[in-house]
Amino acid sequence: ESGGYVDTESIVYGCIKHMPLGSQAERKQSCEHNRHVLARLPGADGWPFLCREMFATSGEDVFSGTYQTQVIHFGMSYRAVEYEWEQWVRKFEALLRNMYWANAVVHLETELAGHHTFIWESDSCHEPSDEPLQVRCVWSREGALA
């Protein structure tokens, strides 16, 4: 801490859930598609970062973490990402548009603006497309600076 000033940190974490439908081959294909999309993310992206190192997926079978639902989890700490939040959400939604998923949840924890939860839900299973996504935001702490 130099001169009594420290940049504020924000933490972003959550998960994308994909409940595969169809034949065993179709279910496997959609899960593999999601893994490939994540693997193609850049290693060091332009600010605000959305990079492959922040994502992890459970394995392909019941013994390595996938009973029925593919769970893709992610997390990263940032320097005050809330000031660039719209850009971050645009990048995240661009990722979601290219994936198969049923539900995605992002938690944003900030020192100044409290905790926010963003939820994207698909009626059944979102398939890769350019359609606009619907998001719901829940602000889970009062006391933010006005």
C-alpha cells in the first residue's frame, strides 16, 4: 500500500450449465463443442480479460464430474472490472452465443458496488446462434456508493 491508496479488486466467478439432449452421440458432440469453444479462447485477451485460463470443465463421465449436466466453471480477479462491466458482459455473451447451454450464472463481487448476480436462462437448450440473449440481474447487497 503506497501512499494509502490501493486499487479496488473485483472478483468474477460462476458457471455455465449444459444439460445435453438427444442421442448419446449428440450429447457427446455438444459437450465436445463447448470444450473446443473454450480451448479457442485467447490466452491473454484485451481488457477486460475473458481468457481460457479462467475456465475449467468437469470430465466427460460420471467418474470425472459429469453425471448428466456438463458444468463449466470460471473465475478471475480483476482490478475494478465493474467500470468496464458492459464490455465484459458483451464478451461473455459472445462466448455464450457460440455454445450449448441451459443456464449461466455470473457473480460479480466488488468492494464499492456490492455483489451482483447475473443469470442467463434458455427455455430448453441454447444452441450456437446469433440470437439475442436474455439476462436477469440480482443485486444481492445494499450499501453501494451512490
